[in-house]
Amino acid sequence: MTPPGSYQELTELLRGRLPKMASGQLRIAHLVLADPEGTAYRGISEAARIAEVHESSISRFASSLGLQGYPAIMELCRVWLAEQAQRARRTEDTGHESPGGVLSAALEQEQENLARTFGRLDRTAWLQAVSLLAEAKRVHVLGLRESAPVAELLARRLRARRIGDELIDELRGLADGDVLVAVSVRRYAADTVRAAEHARERGVPVVALTDNAASPLVESAEAALFAETVGVGGFHSLTAIAALAQALGQEVVLRRGEHDDEDDLPKTFDFYY
């Protein structure tokens, strides 16, 4: 077999194999998919400890991918990190004075999240997601707990049906021609994962907005889009995934040839000041 020549090719190969992997190999794959930064500089002994496998298992894992050992996986991750860093540097605005403290840390982190999210975006997955949503009879958007605001934002952009208040009853409304957008980041909402699985079983295409290729939503998705969610102080950040949701909604509106203008909303209801 032809070995993967980039981290992106590696993720695609692993995602295709995940359903058939044994438990130990699955833990190694999840480690590589969820933490490319750590994998880039984490030795085989440390990787084996985290994945709870023997070092020989990691070597066999690399060989099964057509690679010359675990260092080849590390190198793919390093090259990918270098590419992300280069993109991030191109987006930096050095013309403003740093505000300092937590504000500076948050600004730097969010700039990095946005740069990496849009820099690593899989164009094929993006076009597939846009096509699915633009051609759907109805779009349903699901995001629970901390992902709920992102789901609400996307639903408004798409004028779609936001589900989740009465999840079981509302899922019965899924029908042929519909598409479900599932939004969730670590720790993943179990009901969102189950809803995506239910949609897949019913033949309803799923578009996943999540944080990495090891997300349980990916297995049910026809198209998966990933956003960086690293925050300051140990908290998740939803900035990049919200930006990705807005871009997706706008792209779909343009594809449909619709006019996305909130001024069209009824003004007589006194919703706005």
C-alpha cells in the first residue's frame, strides 16, 4: 500500500479504519487523531503508556499504515504543525499594542484557533457539507449544553429547525431528504452522538461540526468539519467553531441563492430596539 504522505492523508486513512480496529489499535489511532501536537514530540514509550499498549503494538500500528515505524508518524505531525504555524504567522497583526495579561493570552489563543481551523479545513469535506445542506429539503441542527449556542447560531443562519428540547420526540420528525447537523466538542454530549447514530441508521445524512477526527460524531457523518477549541485557563473556546458555523451558513445561503438579511424579520413584534 502507498503510505500517507501528509498528516491529512494519515487522518483520512485512520478514519476509514476506525470501525474495524481492535481496542488497543483504536486507542493509538485516537491519540494520533486527537493530539497531533503531542504526537509530534511524544516518544514511543510515552505514547505506549498513554494508549495503554506495548511499544511493539505502536510499531505494528505504524507498519500497518505502510510507514517505517512510529518516528514516521511523528514526522508527519511535525510537518503539519510547521504548516499550521506558518499560516498563523501570516495572519498575525503586529500593528496593535498587546493589551497584556489574560486579554493578550486570550487574543493570541483565539487568533491561533481561527488560523488553524480555517488553515486545516478539508476542502472536500467543506464542499460536501455545503452541498448536502444546500440541497436538503429540511435541515435540522442539534447542539446540546455548551454547543447549544453554536447550533442556535447556525440554525438562524440557515433558517433551519433547531432540535434538542424534546430530543426523542423531535427525532421522529427526521425524513427522507432531510439533513442533520450535529455540533459537539469534548466532552461530547451523549445525546448528540446517539442522535447522529439514529439519523445515520435512518438514512439521513449527518454533517458534524466538532473538534477533531477522533470525535465519535465522525463515524456517523458524511461530512465532518473540525475546529480548534483550546481556551485560556483550561476552558474550551467556541470562537472558532462559531466562526466555522457562520461561514458554513453563509456559504449555504449563497449556494441556494437566498437573501440572508435579518431586516426581513418582522419588525412589528418589537424583537429589536
